[in-house]
Amino acid sequence: MKVNRLFNDHQVLSFELFPPRRRNTDDDYRRIDDTISAVSELNPDFVSVTLHTGAKDQRRVTLDLADRIQQQYGLPAVAHLPAVQLTTAEVDSLLDDFKAAGIENILALRGDIPDGGRVANDFPHASDLITHIHEYGDFNVVAACYPETHPEATSPEADLRHLKEKVDAGASQLISQLFFDNHVFYDFVARARAAGIQVPIEAGIMPVLSQHQIDTMALTCGVSLPEKFLSMMKHYEGRPEAMRDAGIAYAIDQIVDLMVHGVDGIHLYTMDNPTVAKRIVEATRSLVRQ
């Protein structure tokens, strides 16, 4: 169930989910199942699952959810692997588990460095992890990209050089970090193509549901906030339900514009919120799946 590597017959649609913190948590799985049920109506090309980087039993829930997505819903799953949090032995063990479960797609990330420093330095960069995964087994490897440049990059040019190293190491496609100005994404794609990066690039879209959420994302991801977005946040500040509805509407507007401009695909960060997933599916069903 490898994800579509060619992107040559349609614009790709995919979603991201967070697994529960613990196994067998009924409420969490009910919420996740409701979200998957909503997005499955659009027959997405794949669903990605983040990895808990704590204890081994917490990591296991990623495998459980990825397996659930494939077995129960018949959708290809993409499992996240953050290099900064894992030793070579831990990566190999997880790859063995994924292979045994029939999970053939990996999103290889460097990952955020914790306040206390790296847990492991076996893979200094995502490109090192990508190379290792391909040497270890027959997996399709996806990588991440930053339309507004990685916060730790010395320059946009240096960031593109590192991105090309990921592609040269074997990343078959890219998923972008979230952004709120589509023109930023279009400019990034043009620069990436000029730099020789020819693999498909999916646009990462996150509906903003609260002021706290956007404050956190802007701080940790270095995302710029266009005037239109800031005006929306200010207008609906203090009205949680209106803020949620406005955030969903803004994301839908982004998706429509991206689709019209012929992007390779859309990757929606669902935040495991079935209401958000349902609203976006209902608004875009006729646009993304004809």
C-alpha cells in the first residue's frame, strides 16, 4: 500500500492524525475514528500518523493507529520517524514493526530538538535517516519542507540545499509545513524547482481554531501571518465558536485557491478534530475528487 509516488493522474489529498498518548483509550480512539470516517469519504491517498517519542509503549500506539487505518479503512498509512529522538537500534526496531504490519510508507523527519538537547545523534539530519531507511528495507520515504525556511537555517538558499539533499537521499515526495499565505507557498515551489527539486510537493494546511493555537504555531514554526489572517483573528477574538468557524473558512479558502493553481496536493493537519474534518470534507468534496 505504498502511496502514489507519481502524482501524475490527480492532485493528492492526505491527512495527519495524532495517536492517543496511551493504548486502549476508548475516548481518544472514538474521536480518531470519527475523524478518519469523515476524511475517508474523500478517499484520501494516505493518512500520516505522528510518533510519540516517549516510552516504548507510547510509540506503539503509532503502530496501532497506522495498522488500524490500513486494516479497518483500507487507506495507506504513513508513519512518522523523528531522527533527533531515536537511536539507530530504535529506528531499526520500529522499521521491523512497520514492515511486519504492512506499513510501507515513512515520513522521515529530523524533528524538534527538546529543551534538554538531542535524545540521540545517530542521524544528525533527516537526509541521514532517509539514507538509512532505504538501506534497511523497501520503504517509500516522504520528507518535510518549510515554505518560509526552517527556523534554524542560515538562509533560504541553505535551506533549499538541505532539502535537495533529502530528495537526493531518496525522498519521493515532500509535505510542507503549515502556512497562511498561499503566495509564500507558490514562491517556495518556484524556488525549489529552480534548485533542481522535482519531486511532488504537497501544501500543508492547518485550520486555526484558537488564538492560543496560532500563537504557538507562529512561535515554534516561524510562520508569517498575513494581514487578512490577523484581521480575522482580531475580529473574532474572545468568541471561540466564531473563531473556529472563521479558521475553518480560511483553510477552505486556501485549499480552493491552491487547487485552482494546480498544486501537487493538499495535506490537512486535522488536529484529530472530527468537526473540522467533516466541515472541510463537505466544503471541498466536489473540488478534490471528481
